[in-house]
Amino acid sequence: MLEKEVYQCLAAAGVPTPEYSCFPLEGALTATSWPVALKIMSPRIVHKSDLGGVALHLNNQEELEEARKNILHRLCLKGFTPDSKDEWIVTRQYTGIELFFGVVQDPVFGKVILFGAGGTTVELFRDICYIDSEAGEQEIRNGILQTRVGQYFARGFRGIKYDPGPIVALVQKLQRIEVRELDCNPVILTEEGPVVVDARMVTGTCITQSKPLKFIPEIFRPQRTAIIGVSSHPEKVGYALAKNNSGDPDCYYVNPHLDKLFDKQVFPRVEDLPQIDTAVLCIPPAALKDSIVRLAVKNVKNVVIITAGFREAGRDEHFLEELAAKYGIHIIGPNCLGIYANGKNLTFGPGTPKAGDVNFFSQSGAIVAELMDKAVYKNIGFANIISAGNMADVDFADLIHSYEGAHPVNLYIEGVSNGKNLLRAIRGSKVPVRIFKAGRTEAARKAAFSHTGNLAGNYEMFTGLLKSVGATMMRDINGLLYPYHFEKVLVITNAGGAGTVISDMISDKLYPLSQAQIDSLSKVLPKHWSKNNPIDIIGDATYERYLKALTIADSFGADAILVVVTPQFMTDTNKIGEIFYTHPFRTKVFPVLLGGEKMETACRRLRSEGVTYFEELSEAVSYL
């Protein structure tokens, strides 16, 4: 579209556009006010500035005529010859902060609005954020503040703090425009508000995502289950699944070639099973469709498909989505490790998880297996584990939307195909949603696609949209193991360096000490302690000093206290470790034992006492 046509479309949507006039190529040029900008307008030119087709800051008629000559000369040098279809456009020149607004159609998230610093360096510095087309006002503001230019509205600049309201209003107008692609650059933020002074628009078909969110809380409440394809061979997945459920009287086995397994009857056919609500399938791909139909006839609602070899191998799996829709069933997988829910271990993971509060939904079965094993070592328990696999039917959005518990939901994501629903689910979630996103680099994106067959997507867009909608993007995959959500954290440490490092990691979560709290600590700490949070109790801190500081800090009202212990010569790590299982505290208290050999005995004792502890600073804050 020509620039004047873009202005007309924008003005019709209420978007502020400049005063402008159009003139034929050979006609006279005039302006009603100064300064102005002169630009060539041609259906054959996409970026006018690349060809030298723009002149700015023209203050009188003489400069306007001279600018026309110079533009024609530059176009000639670039090999472009204007013709009778081309025009001149003279626009009023505005002064102010240069901003960028855009609209794109993303294959994962559909329509997305872009905002950031504008001008000629927009592509060089990429100071932009991403805002969903369905975002509300607060979500838009969250996105704006992710940019450096957004600090004009957060803190102001040189004594002037700008009102973000007009920026939010412009984003809302762009949310309503039906367009395939739009670049508004620059948009000048004047004293009267933003004005789009240059724009490029591409019309065409827009991406729509119409898959409705599933509300399926029963996926977390399996009661009577069956494993289709159990095996008597220890190296088979069907054997591991059967072994993990051998003690469950409400779990049934199916295999036409077996009579008994782990002293339990094995049914020859699905039709012979008693009534069940959840079935786990570890059978060849060719047998899946028939088995699912037979299960649906028995009114089985939840189907978990362990079997691999579908989208990740380039094979079609749409039939699974079609079966789910036709029979009203819910399919987890294929290509997954299984699920752990309601105390039932329907996975082929390493042993049965301890019951607890962690909700962990993962695209990768191997990551599930790794963290399940680490959880045993860390004495961590799970409420729900869902290995989502290829997500042919049930996806992360459905799981978040269906969760009715009270603890955070932790996700390991490589890629999604319906980002709009993911944003909607997080927006409506009553609990915190925390995400570790793999696929930051091109190599990782290729690996993710070959692994799960899902789009890894643009990492910056993914993380930006998820942050704006309220999700926490996690830096450390180990954070997925913890069910905590803290906003105000105290740190007690015997090492200033460790305190500095942890401050860098969670500066926005550090609990600010009042003067009264500082005074109360000063009564029991050396006079040269840090007098702030982190509370540096000095390298020669003993068991008694740790206990006194912790006892006082327990009354401050923080959400959690991280107690960092480093192995100084006088540090009795074993004695200090006793604090955490012999003294009750109102605040959540976590020891962070940094070191190696000197910490080994203390760590072992803490594990035996069921105390959650950390051995690395990064893991200690990984869930925040």
C-alpha cells in the first residue's frame, strides 16, 4: 500500500497520523506550515530511506524544491527511475521521542503487536517488546516496561516522566486493526501524544487459532487404570509401566500373550477389562487407532500414549486429534513418559515419586526422568507430573486451564503450536506459572523440532509475551523441582561475595530491612555487619551467631530466608546444619551449603531429616 493509503487506514482506526499533502511527480510542491518532510511515494519502493527517497527538516519553499532535486538524484544513483504512477508526499515534521510500533502475524501466537525504540536503528538495537493482540491494559504496560525506551514511562528522563496512557491507547487501536503486517516507524511522541509519521502496511489473510481450551480436571484424578501392552521383558517399556503399578489393585494389564505378570491377571483384550477411566498405551503405532476406538466404546476418557514414531519422525498424527474430537476423549502424548497423578505412577520413570506439592508438565520425557530421579535425592515430592510429548490433543494450555490446585505450575517447553491458548490459560490461571523455555538458539530449535515435532518459535517473542502475561521465565531448569512462590526474600550469609552474587540474581525479590530491624540485628551481630539485606554476619560466624540472626530475622515477615554457609576455617558446618532440623521457624528457611567435602556430612544429614537445601546459589534462586 502507498503511504497515503496506509494513513487513511490508520486514521479510520483512530490512530494519529500526520498532516500531509500529495503531489504529482512533475507538479508544484507546497506546504501550509513548516518544517516538513518530503518523500517519494511509489508502489515499487518498500523502504524509501534505503534509496535516499526521504528528506527531513525542510523549513521553507526553497529547501523543499532543493530536496526534490536531491532525492531524484539519489534515486538515479540507486538505479530507480520514477514514472507517472509515482507521487510526492509532503508531511508535517514533528519533534519528540522516536518510537516503533508494529503488527505481525506469528505462526505460533497469531497477531502480535510490537513496541520499542524507533528510528533508523530499530533493527540494529532491537529494543522491542511483544504484546498479545488480546492483552489488557496492565499486560500492555508490562510489555512496555520490558524495553529500555519504556523507562521514559517508568522513571522518566531528565526530570520528565512521560504518561504511558497514550502509548497503551495506541497499542489498543493496533490490536483492533485487521492487517497482515504493519510497520509504524518512526512514531513521534510529542507533547500532544504519539503521531505515526511513516508507515508500511501489508494486507492479506490473517492467522487465526480457533482450537478451544479444554477443561479436563479429571486428567489429574485417575482412579481405575489400565496399561495396554504390558511386557514380561525387563528391557521393555511395558515391563517398567507394569512394575511401577504392580502394587495398585485398581491398575489392570492387557496383553493377549500373557496370563499373569507380577502376580496379577493379564487381560487378553480391551473388551475384557472392568470399567476404567484412564488407559496407558505402549503398543506399536499401527495398533493405536483400533485400540483407542475400542477404549472409547468402553467410555474411557483419558488416554496416555507412550508410543513414539509420529510427528517427531515426520509421520502424521492428526488422526489422534480427530479421534479425540470424535469420541470426546483426552489424549496425552504420543511420544511421552506417561503421567503421575492422584498418587498413581503411570510412567516408565525410575521408581515411584514421593507425594508432594510440585506440579511439573514437560514436553521432554527425558527431562521428566532426570528431575524425578533428582527429586528422590533432594527428598522432593510431586502432586502431578505430566509428560506431554507431542501434544497431539491435550497441550500445556489445556493442562494449566484444568489445574484446580493451589501450588505453582512448572513447565518445561521446547515449542508450542497454539500460543494464543497458552497465553489465555496463563492469563486465567489462579496459581503462578513458571516456565523453562528451551530452544534459544537455532541449533536448539532444530533439535527441539526433531525431538517433539513442535515449533520452537522466536525465543524473544515467546519469552516477551509470556512475561507480559504474568508467567515467570526460569533461568535454571532445576527450579522446576520446587513448589514455592516468594516475593520477599531475606538472605543471611557468612560470605559477602556470595551475598553479592545472590543479590544480582534476585535484586527485585530482596526484602528491604527497616531501621528497627537493623537495630535488632545489631544487638547480636558484630558492629561491622552489612546493615542491609543480604545480612552478612561475617566470615567467622559460629553456630550461635547463625542461630541468633535467624531467630531475629524470622520475625520480620519475609516469605523466605536463604541461609548461605561457606566453609571458612572456623565454620562448623555440621553444627550449623542442625539448626534447620532442630529449630522450628515461622518463615520458610532454606540452607544453602556452598563447598564440597566440608559440606558432605551436613548435606547427607539434611537429606535424611527431609530438609530442602541447596548446594549452588543458582539453584537456590532458580524458582524465583
